[in-house]
Amino acid sequence: MNETLLLEEIERRFDSEWVLLEDPETTPDLEIIRGKVLWHSPDRDEVYRKALELRPKHSAIHYTGTIPEDMVVIL
């Protein structure tokens, strides 16, 4: 994909998937506003492998689904 999408559009197009974004625009609190989708997959490890392969200079990975209550997220 070569288009920059708002986070709302990313979440609609890639429901319950991990999304690798290049040059994400963020708020001062680092919340994603928009970015260019480089890769997406329901498999988190696949997205991390693609990030290592592509090596974007400035990127973010965002999960578009609901995180289960018993899951721990480390930033």
C-alpha cells in the first residue's frame, strides 16, 4: 500500500489484525493519528518479521482488535 490512512480507516480495513505503519503521525501522547500501512496480518510474529525485513526508519505496530483482559501489554 502506498497511501496514508487515518487510524479509523486502518481499524475498519484491517479488523483484528496487527498493522505495521511507516512514518506514523502521533499525538504528543504517542497515540497514532495516521500512517502508511506497510504490512498487516492477524499473526503478530509475521508482522514483526516483516518489520525486521523492511527496516523502516520510523514505524509503529498497532493491533486493531480488542486486547483480552488477561493479556499483558509491554511498551
